Amino acid sequence: MVVGTDGMLPLPWLAEPLAAALASHRGHALLVHGAAGVGAMPFALVLAQAWLCEDATATGARPCGHCGSCRLVQSRVHPDLLVLLPETLRRAHDWPLSGDKAEGDDAKRKPSRQIRIDEVRTLIDWSTKTSARGRGKVAVLHPAEALNVQSANALLKTLEEPPAGTRLVLTAGDPALLLPTVRSRCQRLRLPAPAPADAAAWLAAQGVENGKVLLAASSGRPLDALALVQAGIDAAAWSALPAAMAGGQAAALGGWPIPQAVDALQKLCHDAMARAGGGPALYFPSERVPAEASWPALVAWSLELARIARNEDHPWNEPLMIDALASQARLALAAPQGGGDSRADSRRSFVTLAP
């Protein structure tokens, strides 16, 4: 997620916004906003690495990747870089935070999805200490939407008037979800999605076949497309999903986590609605999506999927839920039969899935 010893950026499409940020950003607080799956976290880390880089011959276009500071960032032990992530992301990315307990000390507690006030207080205390290497200090908070009300309010004074030499980089998928008092204290930088051709070329370099299909599945977000492949969902499996769901084949969703399965089915529902209205599909190849489904049945299905998505933390029995999701997909995608009330039939089937 940072520039390595080869001097290469982790994601090639970050070069232009990185150069723009290094050339124009002079404030102490920067809010980087862009869609999830575009690379906001790698961008924030590379920007921090560039600010801390000690190579006097660097052009400023990117960090050098080989000086002492860059190597400390690569090792995730730079004393002047603090990265605040929700506990779930810290575990996923293996990024340490001072004061973390060993996993065995609190194994029964569910990892937090928030950046908590104690962690913000750690940042505040860290920011008051002298820079260890003399290049200033940088704190990265990702994603800023994970700040709860208490932690966001605790951050405000440091965000407005940090100690000399301290910079803060916040990332957000949707700045509107942040407190206005947080947004108003930051300069903004929009991180655009890469061009489709660039994203497809990058996916091909990662060994992903038919990346255009997975980019469509991921709304053009290459990191999300790569995550699908890493989860065992290739372009062929994605393209086959509409027909499998129209046939009620639960095996097509076998092994999928419930949130991921629901997300895929919501996209299929969207595309089925588009096809029923005479438009093209967005997430799946249009020719693979049934075009004759009943509109009332699709609406009922959409409402039920939204209800399940709101309860993604519920302790579902995954095999039973997958079977139920496949059954309701088959019902919703079926061509309407004369004389029946598709809407009533659909609702009777769907409503029992909500917790």
C-alpha cells in the first residue's frame, strides 16, 4: 500500500492526484474523498510517505522508496506516522497501533468498526511529541466515516490547530457523512476513479481475466474487482449468476458471505428492473439478465434485500439464508403468470427472512 524499494506506486492511477497534492496542498488537514475501491487508503499512505521522505534529491513527484524514512514506512514502524483504522481494518491489514492488546487477550470481543475516542486520544497525545526524524509528523485516519460522534468531537481542536509540523490526512467515501465541523476544518482533494482502460490493464497485470466484466460488477472500482477474484468470484461465475438465480440454484452462492451475496443480488435486482423497463443492465452482461420479470415482484424483492442488508450483523444461519435468497430470487425473476398476484405472492415469501 506504499511505495516500495523499486520506487513504484502501489496503484498507477495515483500518480496524477499525488503530484497535484504535493504541488498544491499546504494546509495541515486534508480530506481525500473518493469511491471505495479506488484506493483512498493507499493514496493517503503514499502522500504521508512523500511528506516524510528524506531523499534530498527527490523530485517531489513521489517518495523515493529507499531512504531510511521510506523503509520505516514500508515496515509500518515509522515513529512520525500514525495510522488510525477501525479495529476490523487494522486486523485485516495487520497495521499496529500503540496500546493494542494481543488478539488472545480479548479474543471474545467483537472487533470494532469505529475509530473510538481512546484511539483519537492516542493521536492527540502522539501529536504533541517532538518529531523523531525531523521531517514533521503525519496522521492518517481511514475512513473518517468510522469516527463516532465522541471521537470526531475529540479530534476537532487538533484538526483545527495541530502542533507545529503535524499534518492530518482523512479519507472518506462520502464527505456528507462527516460532521460539518470536521469537513469545515479540512482542505479537500477528490480522488477520481481510473479510466476503464487503465483499470482493466491493471487488473490484467494482476492476473485477472476478463476484467471488464468484474469492473462492471464493481461500478468501475478496480480494488473491489480484485477483491471479488480473491474471494473466488471470477468473470465466468459473475456472468452465470443471473441464470443460476433465475433457476433458484443456491449452489451458485455457496461460500459467499451473506453481505456479499446480498450485494450481488441487489445489483441483479437493479439490472432486472432496468431490463424490465427496456433499458440495459449495469452490473451484469445485459444478455444474461432476464427481461420478462414482473415489476411488482422485483419491487418486493428489492425491499426485502434492503431489509436484510440493514441487518447484516444478524447471526444468520448462512446455508439456510443462502437457500432462502436463491428461492426468492427465482420467484422474483420468473416471468409473470396470468391470473396471479405476483406482488402478494412475492411478499408472502420474502417477509419471513427479516430478523
